[in-house]
Amino acid sequence: MPTADVDPAGSTGDGRLEVVALAGIPEIRPGDDLAGELGDALERSAGLLPLRPDDVLVVTQKIVSKAEGAIVDLTSIEPRPEAVAFAQRWDRDARQVEVVLREARRVVRMANGVLITETSHGFICANGGVDASNVGPDSGQIVTLLPVDPDASAAWIRRAIEARFGVDVPVIVSDSFGRPWRWGIVDVAIGVSGLAPLEDLRGVADHDGRVMRSTVRAVADEIASAAELAFGKTTARPAALVRGANPPRAEASMRDGLMSPEFDLFR
Amino acid sequence: MPTADVDPAGSTGDGRLEVVALAGIPEIRPGDDLAGELGDALERSAGLLPLRPDDVLVVTQKIVSKAEGAIVDLTSIEPRPEAVAFAQRWDRDARQVEVVLREARRVVRMANGVLITETSHGFICANGGVDASNVGPDSGQIVTLLPVDPDASAAWIRRAIEARFGVDVPVIVSDSFGRPWRWGIVDVAIGVSGLAPLEDLRGVADHDGRVMRSTVRAVADEIASAAELAFGKTTARPAALVRGANPPRAEASMRDGLMSPEFDLFR
């Protein structure tokens, strides 16, 4: 990571962050032009254009998965006995449990009605990111999966936004994850394009020129969380522009932000 | 949680979040008037006054701990043999390991050079929140502890800000925590006053009036993360005002956001 842009006087950036949730994005269905809808929403939002290279566009997993067709109709699913038993014991939908198990590389915990798996991407999360859909009145039968390659999803959105507006804006695909030890969900990054998930400040001199920082900031995850705050209480705003976070620009992958097993103390 | 303020049209709030880091706060030492410094910084920052009741003031643990005298001089610490052995094996300061163990209610993991404990407050984090200080040239001997009661810390700051500006603004005391499975730190809330750490949207109708949300948002943690993004690359801005997040107002405790042992799958 370059450190030349760290001002020892502590005036890097102007210390201001602005997050604008994008409204008016319709329900997305497989094959819909999601990037076009995002671009239209950017044009409708007061004060967002022209885009700036230090903006970050955050797009939630659910509309990305829908656009890419990463959905499953539960009526097509035949659950295995293990899924049926778990679902009966904990009052869950056995077909959804089956989909979670199919998406899993590894079951991390399956207890107390909670099913935590490691997905094919390496994410460890509840229900493997499989989520009930919000599409339409009979949506109870449809679940969304995580995108097959969320970095690639972020990349095609980034390219489409650059083609339309002429500015190369980093893109994060975000999802809502629970955490051990704390209640509630926070949004984190599951795919990135054009920015690094981490900013390594270890060895960077702090503002008094003596103290060295010893921190690796999970900037992509924090940007995803800031975006979620602007989404607010509904799912009507499934994307946001974050201005002022200044994450490190890089051709990177969200895999860079995941711990490898030898460092993982909570397998 | 009241749901009357949830607009079914999805227009709750205006979907905009602004975060302004407070600059010019000097090094804080035990007994310093931290609330006075925060107030001065709010007055210096363009556009922040008048404060609004839906603002949230985020203050980092380190300056709160310093103001409250929650610091330890390592030269006064005699490490136990277990601390010496762990420190020698993993190239750490045995006295700091000793302080972490003294602050711990329980050791969660002690491996790979990583020491994860449960603090007296119930937080599970690396090194029990014990952190090398940034105070002065000989700061290598001083570590900060977590505040004894971070909710109480948030409360006295909140009262002082209200006394000065006449607006009751919720306060979060934040700290940087690592997470299982992902590299890097994100800021989370360790103390709250005037807001609930969680917003329970389960059963709230979504924007199309049919779909029910099934989410509990960890709003205090997300607000802490958004503030950290505005702090930027240095510790010169140890507090921020977050405008537009609209967390639920409540007389609450950060303990409400922590899982009790019977739900904890990662003891």
C-alpha cells in the first residue's frame, strides 16, 4: 500500500464522509439491466453527478443475485433427511436448509436452529447467504443465493458505470452478516472491484510523527456498513454512493480480506 | 421498538448520511476536560451547529480511557509465568499480556500469538481492549484499558454536550475490534447513551406493504464503523458527528447488544 498520501499533519482527506442511498430502483428480475437501473438512480439523485474517482458504489447482494439469476425456487428442492430433521426441530423450511447445505463447502455450526456454513467463496455466515426473496406476492418460494463470483459482479457493474459516466468508480457488493458474540447484523463486503478490502497502516507514522499505527483497517466492510445506515429501515434503497472514504485503489479480490484456515481460531 | 416512524413508501429519512470527523482535539491526559474539548471541536467544524437531536456523537475509546485515567504504566507490572511464556514464544510484551489477563473475565483463545479474552463488560476481543497509548515520546510504557463502564462514559459526555448546546445528542463510545474469519479491524460500539444498540425490524412491513423484514440491525456498531471511515488514516481525529443515521432513541446499554452464553456458538 502506498503511504505517500498520508499527510503527517493528519489532514489526509477532509474528514468528511457522505453516503447517499439510491432510490427508485425497481424490483430486479433475472436478466434485468441492473447497471442501467443503478445509472438511472445516480442521475436522479441530487448532487451525485459528476461521479468522482474517490466515490465508492455499494450494491446489495440481493439485487445482484437477482439480476444474475442466482435464485432458486424452493418448490424444486428435495431436502435430504438431515435437512428435514433440523428443520422440524427448529421450525425452519427444510428446503431452504437443503439449499444452504448444497451451497456449503463446510458446515461450521449447526445448532440452536442456527446454520453457519462456509460458502464456496470462503465466506462464513448464517445460512450461507441464502435469503428469502422480496420479489412479489408469492416470493415465499424463491430464495436468493450469493453471486457465483461477487468480485466479478462488482467488476461488471464497475465497467458499466464507467462506460456510461466516464469515471472509474470502485464497486462493493455487500451483504448483511451476523457476528459471533454480538446480536444484530452489519453489512460487509462480499465482492470488490477497483479497491482493496483492507488498508494496511502498520508502520505508518501518526500525526505527531513518532507514533506508528499498528492497524489494518477493513475499509470495504466499513464502507458497506456505512451504506447500510443510509438504506434505512426498508429495502427500497438497495444501493448507495459513498463519497469521501478514500479506500486504497487496487485490482483486488474480497478473498484478500478472508483469513486462511491456519490463522482461524474459530473453525 | 416503535414502528410508527417507518414510512411504508420507503421514504423514512432522506437516505443520506453525513459523517464529520472532529479535528483539533489535543492529546488527552487523565483529568482533562474531554467533553469541553469535544464541544470546542464541534464549534470549530463548519456546518455542525446547531446540533440536531438525530445526530450521534461517536468518541473513540482511547481518549475516553485517557480522560478517565483508565491507563496503566507497564513499568509497574510484574507478569505471571504464563504471561512470560506466551510473550517469549510470540515476541510480545509480557507485561501487556499480564494486564490483558488481569482485565479478563475469561480467556477465549490464547494461541498463534493471539490473545482473545472476555472482558469484565462481556466484550470478546483481542487483548481485552488493552492498547498501546499514543501519548508522548515515552508512550511505549503506557497502555490504555477499556473504560470501567463505557455506557456511563457515553452518558457523562452526553450530559455535558446537552448542558453546553441545549440538544440531547446520543453518544457512542467506539473501539476497533477484529473479527473471526476476516482480516482487519472495524470500529464497533462499546458504550451507548441515548440510543439503542439494535434496531429490531422483524415484523415491519417493507416498502411494498407485503414483505416483512426479518432483520435486527446493529445500528450502533454500523455508526461506529461509519465514524471510523471519516477518522481516516491518523488518530488526529478521535471523534465524529454522524448525521442522518436515525437510530432508535432509548435509555439502553451496550450489554443489550451482546449475546448471552446460551446463544454463543463460538465460546
